[in-house]
Amino acid sequence: MKRRDFLKTGAALAVGGFAGAAKPISGAAASITMSRLTAAPAARAVSLPTVRLGTLEVSRLILGSNPFWGYSHKSPQLDEEMKRHHTDERIMQILDEAAECGLTAVASPPDERWVKLWARYLEKGGRLKIWISQCHGSPEQMFEEIDRSIKAGARAIFIQGARVEEQFGRGNFNVLQSWIERIKEAGLPAGAAAHWPEIHPELERRKFPTDFYYQCMYNASKTSDYSAAEREKAVATIERLEKPVIAYKILGAGRLTASEGFEYAFNHIKRKDGVCVGIYAQKAIDQIRQNATYTEMLTTK
């Protein structure tokens, strides 16, 4: 099967929620595709392509946590619905489902609820072992959040985009660098996130001691613009960066289909780069399996 044919048909067959959405595939292609896509993840050794964030190796697809905390980037009503849906037990179930599908890492802020949940999850034998902390506190709280992340077992830490943009906009590069250096002093990979496409190239030009970047595919912070033009600016930035980049909001916060978002992202990021995607569905494992399948099939071997 050609890749575009796969995106339109094969992945649909991987998830029950999409059953009947595609025409049947026949012959050898059917046998190969169905065996790879419909096998229960727990029944086979699942591994995804990986990328390196400094010294840390993670799956090329990282689980995002915005839906856990009600950050829909769509409406207050959806925010509340997400919060009600994602109980601690449900979140822990999703973490295990992600691990079953080959994901090895989740990104989440080091808020009190998460820190307690993560500790409980690991104590119960949770299968997903890597937490990447997204520090998003006020400038006055940033060192505290970094230290809390270190103490709670984060394996890498990055500064949230809005906080990076605040300091970038004021020209406070020394403040940004002090946060990155605090992470590095703990021996952890350090990163910076951004919605604005001009930030990471400037940090690279200034030789910031970052190990990786998180780049939003849309300028959602400054303009809440989910247009194709903004996405093109983001990928132009990603293509310029030498360090690993994790692209996020590749589905436009739910505005794009998975096939469109994943194909566009993987057509424009490099092999050293990955993606971070959150999950919000009644049967989350269907979406996770679908996203993992896209990641596997779209990665250049």
C-alpha cells in the first residue's frame, strides 16, 4: 500500500471506533496490514521509533497531558468535560494503555495532583516509566517547580512556552538561561517550549545550553491562529533547528484529523525529532493505537 492509501484506510481499521470507515483491503496487503494494525498491543512486543533528548531516549511519540487537566483550547464547556472525565484512575489507565502501544514517555506539569498521581502510579507498577516535566509556574515559582520536578523523579524538564515567551519578549535571556542551567545542574536534559516561531532559532544563535525544544505547530499563544500559514511558519523553524524538536499541537487542538496532522508533521520534521499528542476519548486506547501506528509507519527506517 502507498503511504497515503494507508493513512486513509489502514489506520482506520486499527481502531474499533473507525470500523467500517474504509473499504476492505484484499490480498497480501490485507494480510500484512491487518496483522500489524489490529493485533492487541498487549499480545506482542510493541516498540516505537525513538529519539534522544540529550542523554534520554524516548519514543518518537510522547503522550501529552493537556486533556487530563482540561486544557482543550476550544471552549470552557469542553475544558470542564475533560476535567470530569479524567479522574486519577482514568489517567493511570491511559498511561498503561500508552505503554502497551509502545509509548515510553508522558509530558506533564509538576503540579501537586500530578506529582502525587505519578508516585502512586509507579508504586502500583505502572508501565510507563518516563515523565518529562513541563514547568509552567510564574517566574517567582520557576526554580521551585524545577526542584519539585527533580525530587519527584522527572527524567527531563522543559520550560513551558508561555513562560519562555514572557522572558523572550522582555529580552530577559539571562532569566531563561538561569532556569535552563538549574535543570542542567541536576544532570537532566533541559528544554524550552515556544508557540512563536522566532524563539528557538534565537536561542540556538545565542548558544543556549538546551538539549531539546518543544515547538507548537501553531502560534496559539500570541494570536490563537490555527491557520495553515502559521503551521508553515512553525515547520520552517523546525527545519532550521539542529537540536531535537518535539512538535506539539500537530492536530491543531483537535481541529485536524489524525491522518492529516500526523502526515503533515512527519513530512516536515527530521528523523531526530518527535511529536507530543494528548488523548481525549471514551476508549483512549483506540486513539493511542492509531497514533502509534501512524508514528511507526511514517517514520523513515
